[in-house]
Amino acid sequence: MGFIRTKLLPFAIVSLFGVAFFAVSARIWLPGDMMSPAPIN
């Protein structure tokens, strides 16, 4: 249990933050028409 708390938990938090940061920064490189909401009709 101590191994999970000291080794795996910080890595999980850092990797989750990295995935969230990548998802936010990836929107910058998308074309403008993909960032706009989908057309209703």
C-alpha cells in the first residue's frame, strides 16, 4: 500500500494533468471550423 501511495499515486495525478493539458492545448491547433459548435440544421 505504501508503494502505491508513494510511487503510483503521484504518477497518476501527473499523467492525468498531462492528458488534460494536452486536450486543452490541442484545441489551439485545430482548425477554426472544428472549434465552433456544430450547426443545428
